[in-house]
Amino acid sequence: MKRALLIGCGNQRGSQIIRGCEEANYKVTNIGSSVSAIPSVENIKIDWNSLDLITLHKILKEIDHKIDFVFFNQNASTLSPTDFATSKDTLELWNTVKSWSRSHWLSSQLPYFLLQSLNSRLHTDCILGWMLSSFIDIKQNGVEKHPDYSGYKFTNYLIMKNFSKTFKCFGIDPKFEKAEKIQLLVKDICLNKRKCNGNVFSID
């Protein structure tokens, strides 16, 4: 049986990713703060606020099998329009920048670190996916309202494109009100019915 490692898929939205994998006969392990209610899933519960390089390294060292599918569904962001409209006192400013650094780690650096750490357990036919956003397009309306979030999604897009030179990679621009289409897309990708060469699938 093939193995899928999912990041941040323990919630309701993530369940569509899980079900898509399972319908393609993949055994699923999920790493996240939410435990999946789907009984067949192996959950590795973590606290996003305390997850650092060392903790994640120890978790990944325990994975001793080949991985066929990896999907990143975690999100973190700090900045909003109010952070630019008002001034901050010193303590608040420091807290904002600290939070900003953490959200950068969780959103964009974590996927790179995880894939490099698992390199020996991946293979050339391994499929890597990212939940992206329409905000990877600089012309998208509202892209500037959450500058760090939009930036992380674009960074992930570029990371995905670079890994696609070695692995089968894809991104999803989701419409969460059409979750069943995400489930079907993931199933088709796992069954190699969709070509993954660094392309982004839009859910219409």
C-alpha cells in the first residue's frame, strides 16, 4: 500500500485531502494540531506554537518508510491592514515581528525543511502538493490586504516549481465551497490520472 504524509489536514477542510488519498488506496499519516476524525488516519499531534526545527526533526526521524505523496495544507499569517494603519508601542511591535517570523517558518520554511529531511524516503515518482491561493497572482483583487499570507503562498508556489525538477509537483487554488472537487482532484492525482509537472489546479 502506498503512503501519504499530510501536513495540517486534521480539520474539516483537510478531510477532503485525506479522503481523496484513501479513495486511491493510500495509507494516510497526518501531522497537525487537529486530530482527524477519520479512524483510519494515523495522527501525529503537534502544537504549532512550539513546533521548531529540533521537534520536527525528531518527528521525521521516526518515519522509517518510503513516502509516495506529501501535501502541505498548513497556514499561518500575522499581518493585516490595521498593522499599517496604526502605530505600535515597542512591546507590541516586537510581538508582531516575532509572530511574523513564526508564521514565515510554519508557512514556507517548514515544507522545504521537511522535504529535505525526508529526502532518502522520497523517490522520483513521489507526488508533492501545496494548498496555494489565487493570491499568488499579484493582480488579484485584495492581494495586498494580507501581505505576509500572500507572500507565503507565492513563496510556496516557487518552492513547488523548483522541487518539480525532481518530483511530480502540483498546487491547488481552492474554492472551499466546492470541497468535493478537491477530493476528486486529489484522488485522480494519486492515481496518476492528472499530470503533475509544477502546475496549479484551479477548483472552479
